[in-house]
Amino acid sequence: MRIYYRRRTGPVWLLLLLVLAIGVVTIYAASRLVYTASLDSRALNVGLTAPVKNLEPALIASHEERLIASMLYEGLVRWDEAGNKIQPLLADEWKYEENGQKIVFRLKNVQFSNGKKVQASDIKTCWEKTLASSKEWSHMALFLPVAGGSDFIQGKSPEIAGVKAINEKTLEVTLTAPNAAFIHMLTNPVFWIYDSQDSARPPAGTGPFIVQQNDGQRLALLQNENYHQGMPPLKAIEVKVFNDPAQALAEFKAGQLDYLDKVNPQNLPELRNDPEYKRMLLEKPLYTLYGIGFNMNKKPFAGNYLLRRAMNYAVDRQAINKDVLGEAYIPLKGILPAELPGHNKDIPGYGYDPEKARQLLEQAGYPGGKGLSPLMLAYNQGEGHQRVAESIASQLSEVGIPIQLAPLTWEYYKKQLASYNLALFRLEWSADYPDSDSILYSLFHSSHIGNSNYFGYNNHQVDKLLDASRQAVDNENERVKLLQKAEQIIIDDAPCIWLFQTATAKLVQENVDNLRVNSLNLVDWSKVVLKKPVFSDTAKTPSEGNGKV
């Protein structure tokens, strides 16, 4: 009976298995077809770990706001990082006149997302509205090189006199002096263009996307059908704001996000060692420096460059980066971040040399730290800043320099920093535009004392070099040499302990193409593509069934 039974039922079971297998394959293939077909309408799902409150260029106050605003707005020019040069965007071309003191822009035929034609007069009124609405001095300061910018800020003039619409397609910008850095400044959000007559919030721009919905925690963006560079490959973008970075990471791992804009440094070792997520990890050095500043007008740092140099040599940047930061950053020897135009990779700067630190400390009048009162190191509260500050304090104590830690709330820290009340303080500075001038001039020119020169640093020779670099409109090589000379003098004066060039870490699903982050931490959203995924037996469809707009 058993033999008879097996002969009769064998083909039946085989048939059932075959039917089941065909069904599974059919369902799986269908799911692939549905997902692939949905690429024409599916949104790119983006995760942020900080809120987006304002998108108008005048009011942007965070990286996240700047990132989303870059989907909506553009400037006259753009930064081509690969080619290391400024390229046309809304302006078709420009030329310098009057020895570089005047720039004349010819505009492209471009429309705002609401269909209105962009004219030179729109740019003038837009810039004036932005400057009138700006609340941050660092934003307003970018208009100071423009003739009439200072008078407008002070309320002495109803317009920025140096900005003129000659005709519909010609914009003329007159500067207070020739300024080779100004064309780079135009990449900053304060110079992005929007329809200042538009009552919508945010107002219409010329970027590749428009906001359809924004409730604070979720944003939905659609293609700008009037985009002047052609329809972007993405039909839509959905942005979700997470209060908990761990939850954001979990949703990316679950395939619910295509792009996670920020990965915490403590998660980097795990992700780097995971073969699956290592492929998705995008790490990018930024034009941002992290350091400890000295108030040059407060004891014991005033007039004592030997003490300031000693403290630079006493800090082991490599060890802090490895042991505290998980190698998330790049140790600095000098001031300028790598790849920033004008960066000198051969500059000697400060390495870790505790013996030299002790010698300089003795020459400074404090042998073995004798006679040196504890120095209070102020920083804004946060686990990462706390751990870095503790490591610095420990290393300085090894050469005889006593440190007391002073964690402050963010608001109080900013107020004390702006009031020059801190003698020793944490400082992080991101370039406002892709040029060495944004760091050297902003932080160390004496004209910025009371603004962004938090050190109170005043060196007449450095001022002359930085001023001369701005005058070199027609000679880029000479301009770079002048900037590098200024950097070397500043390094010798040591108004700061330069610690790190910061970097950013993102996660990008493998079904996303052409998502590139530049050193200003921005993405060209007009080029991003959702591509057909490669499926395996165990693969999940990224963000499947999620984010249609």
C-alpha cells in the first residue's frame, strides 16, 4: 500500500508545489513591477532630526531650514565644487567694471514657480526685503560690501543704492571697493531670489520644487513645473522631522526613508563596520572649523602669545577625534578646512608636542603651570561638547595648565560670546560662502570685532593682507597667496586652538542616485534620481508604499 500511495500522490504534490511557486514568483514579480512603476510618482522620503520653522531666505536659522529652502530658491550664481569655481545660475553672465568695483549681471529668461517672469527689479526689491527682514547680524554683514548697504541697515536710506535694475535683464551692483570674494558671497541664502510681492508663505522661488504642505513635522514638496533647467527627475519630496535621532535611524533601516540627513557620531563605528550600511553611508568634510578661542583682551591671554601657543601644542587632536568623536572629524593643524579654496596643505601649524608646550609655558612665565590660576573653559551644553571639553582639560592639565569647565545653556552662551565676556570658549564656525575669505576675514579682520571676530583679534598686517586679497579681482593666484600669508601670521599669533574640520554623515538608500552633498552641506535636488532597485530573495523595497503625493 505504501508503494502504491507514493506512486499515486507524488505527481500531485509536485503539481501543488509548482503552482505555489508560480504564485509566489508572480506576486514577487508583481510587487517589483508596482514599485518600479511607482518611481514615476513616488516621493523621495527624507528624514531630518531638527525642526524646519522658516523657509524664507531672510529668516533661515539652521542647516535643516537651509537644506529645504535650497529646494525652493536659487541665486544669481552657484558654486561648482568639482570645478572649484563660480558658475551661472539665474544670471547668464557677468562682467566687472570700474576696476572691479562694479559687477553687471545679465539675467536668464526665468520664471518664478507662480509663473511670474523674473526681472532685475525683482532682484533689487527681493534683496532689500531680505535685508530689512534679517535678524542675524551675520546675514546683514554680507550686504556691507554693497554701496548703500550700511545706510540701508541703519535706516538712512530707503533703498540699497548700489543695486540698480538697468532694464528687465540687466542688474548692476556697485561695491564700496573692489571685492574678489563678493561673487562667492552671492551663493549665500541671503542673496537667493524670491517673489517679494507674493503673499504666499513661503513665497514663490525659482528652485526645482514648491511646498505643497508644511505642518511643522512633515513637509510635502512637488516639482516646479516652471523650472528653468527642465523638470527635475523627482516628482515629489516628502520630509519627516524626527524628535528622536534613534527613531530616524530605525526608520531608515526599516526602509521607510530614502535619505537620512544626519547620523550621530556615536552611530558611525557600527555603521562603518556593517557591510550593508557601509555602502549607504555618505561622509563629507565640511567648510566648518571647531576650536577653542582666546579672548585677546583678557588675562592671561592678552599679550601672551607664548601661552596661547603652548596650549595649542598641548592638545592631541588625533586622540580626541579617535577616542571621543569616533573619527567623525578631521584634525586641523591650521585654520582653513581642507578643500576650501586657498587651503595650504603644507602649512606646519600645530601638532601634538607636550614637551614643546611645557617649554613655551615656562617662557610664558608659568613654569610647570606655577602662578597660573585655573582657566574657565565655556561651552554650550551638549554631550559631544562636554566630552571634547573634558578631554582638552585633561590634556592641558598634563602640562600644568589647570582648567575649570563651564557648561552654559545655548542662549546664555551666545549672549556671553557676543558680549566678549568669555576668556576661553568653544567656537564652531561654518563658512557663509565657499571661499577662504569667509573664515579669515569674518573671524580675524579687526573691522569684525564686535561682530564675528569673537577673539578681539587685531593685527594691522593681517588686515592689510586681507584687504589686498579682496582687491585682487583679476588675479586669483595672487589673491590666494595673500590669504595664505594672512593665515600663517594668524597661526603664529594663536588666537585660537584649532581642533577639527567638522564632517557630516548621511545615509542614502541604494535606490537613490546623484545625491551629492557639497562642503556647504547642501544638495543639488534638481539632479537626484530614484532608480530601479536590484531585488534579491531577501530584499525589501525601499520606502515601499510610502510617501506618494
